[in-house]
Amino acid sequence: MQPAEIATLGWREWLALPALGIGAIKAKLDTGARSTSLSVVSVEAFERGGQTHVRFRVRPRRRSERLVTCEAPVVARKPVTDSGGHTSERWFIRTEVVLAGRRFETDINLTDRRAMLFPLLLGRAALGGRFRVDPTLSYTSARPSAVRPTP
């Protein structure tokens, strides 16, 4: 079996998070960041079937009032240090990402990124082995449309 070709993408791209009901969201692809961060408006932890889950709201577009309410099982809660050197405890979930026609799962931490230009930062753990990032490029792949979760 041949390994998948490594695609080259720009520093910012559209992607989908179908299991969360987010058909299109702008992301900054950041090889300097280890983990992936999703901007959330609120986070509430709860128990279901003996496992911790989180319910959170996402604003997929910066200038929109539309919020998407999402739920996912928690895979971890651990400290993350941001680019300014500040450390905070964050919830991590694992979900499917659709980017440049490829589907893969990755861990995403939930945080408040309202002050940032992009609601999603895709870090090197998600990019590694799948994509190269050319900082001179932007939006090289088509914007996702009507992407459904993998059954």
C-alpha cells in the first residue's frame, strides 16, 4: 500500500468538522503550534454513560451571531501554553476533520479565541504526515459543502 501523497496547503484554509455539525470554518494552519484549538463561547461538562462529555457553543463565522451547539466525549483535560506564554487547563475532544478532500480524526482543545482572526487553529499534530504548509499560499482547497460525518 502506497502512503498518501502529502498535499501542500496555504497558511489559511476552509475545513469542516462534520461530527460537530460545522460544515465550513476558517482555520489558520500553524506548524508552530503543537495542538489544535477551537474557539468556543461556553463549555459545560457533564456525565453520560460513565464518561465525561462537554457541551459547547461555536461561532463558525467571526462576524455572525449564529452559534452551533456541539457535544463530544472528553479525551483529556490538560494544560496548554499559548503563544504568549500563558498556561490554562483545557478540555480536549477528538473529532473528524475534512480538509482538502481528506478525512481524519484529531484531538482539539476548546478555548476562547474571540480575539483571534480565525476560530480554529490547526496545529502540527493534525498536519503532520498529511499536509505541508506554504505560508505564501491561502485557501488552496475548495470550501467544504454538505459534508456529512463518517458513519
